[in-house]
Amino acid sequence: MDCGVNYFVSNNGGKLAGWGWSDSFGWVSFCGNSSGGSTWDGSTFVCPSSPTYEVNIDNTTGIISGWAWNDEIGWISFCGNASGGSTGSGADWSCPASPTYYVQTSWLPIIGNNPAGNFVSVTYDTLSSAPAYNSIMWRGVLPTDTRVKFQLATSKCSNGADNYPTCSTGTWNFIGSDGTNCGSVFWYESAPDTQINLGCASSLSGKRYFKYQAQLCSSADCETPSESTPTITGIIINWSP
């Protein structure tokens, strides 16, 4: 969804950049050095050269480590124990052994023998009884010979059931399109910052709740392992009441 947000925290292959906001304390910087914090490159936030602090996601556990900075309260630690917080330097940080607190995400990169990985969003509520779903667009990085694909699922029930108003049977049915056909074996696909018109809108529209599914492929055939990794920094679903 495009909510007019002009600040956020971006994930660039496990390296976080950008800004958070607190009504009490102001801006929170997720990477930077003595010269400043993240800067906008036209599509996402990026860290300055040679950052002295940054927030990272571990590529195998999904645990977040590192330090963010706020001018009022100082350093913000994402994991640690009685002995201290994250250890490391620059853009590389790790949690201490046996952390007593930490933040963990389900995000993991596509590396090694994993040619493709799927991500399923939370459920979104349009607050409309009969919305029309128009298009989808994504922002991020698409290396050569990699792919990013999407499917959308909609329902009148918040749990994805298909027997409204009882909402007791059925589940989310993700569908896409090859340009002509619609169904679970097809996907919407485009380059970053390119609007994809939802060709299956007639079967998607008129349902209050929706979820999307993204597939990130490290190779053109989505079957051959590769070290290349596409990155999604934002997804915009366009719908109208």
C-alpha cells in the first residue's frame, strides 16, 4: 500500500539503512558515521561510505544486531545480555553469546543452494466492502538474471475463508497471471518501479481483505542456485473503494 510514507528503514541484503521516528525523541538513524546518516538514492535509503555503526540481519538466524542512534537518547541496542550489546565494527555486527534480549525477523536472503524463496505478507484490511484491485508495483534491486514475482489473494473474511459471513472454511487462494490466464500457477512480474496492472482483477475485486505473496529467484529459471540476490524494499498495492 502507498500511504505517502517518505521515511522508512530499508533492507539491502541484510544491511539496514534509513530512518525511524519517535514522537518523543525524534529521528532514529539505522546507519551512519561522523558525517551523517543514511541518504536517499532515488529509490531507497543507503548508508554513507565507511559507516561506523549499522543495524544488520543475520543471514541464517534472522536475528537483528548492531546499533541505531538517536540524538536525544543515544545508542539503541538490538541484542545483548548483562555483559553488553552487539559486538563488531563498521557495517558488521553480531550478538553476544547467549543474548538475553534480541529482535528476530523471518527475512532471510536467497543464497547458496536456495534458488527461490517465498514471502507471504500479513493480512491487510481495505476497510471497504467492495474494493477494486488495480495494480501492484515494487521497489528494490533486481540483479541480472534474477526475478521477482507476485501473487495476490483476496477474501471477504479476515482469515481468508471463502464462506462469508460464517468464515469457517477455505483459506487464502493466491493467484497471478501470465497476461492471458489467471490462477495459482501464474505470477505477476515486472522490473522495479514498474506498475503491473492486475489482469485478474475481476476475480480479486469486491473482497475487503488481501494478502500478497512474493517469490524472489536467484536465477532466471528460479531453479538454478546462485549467489545473486534480488532485494525488495517496498511494495505498493493500488486499490480503490
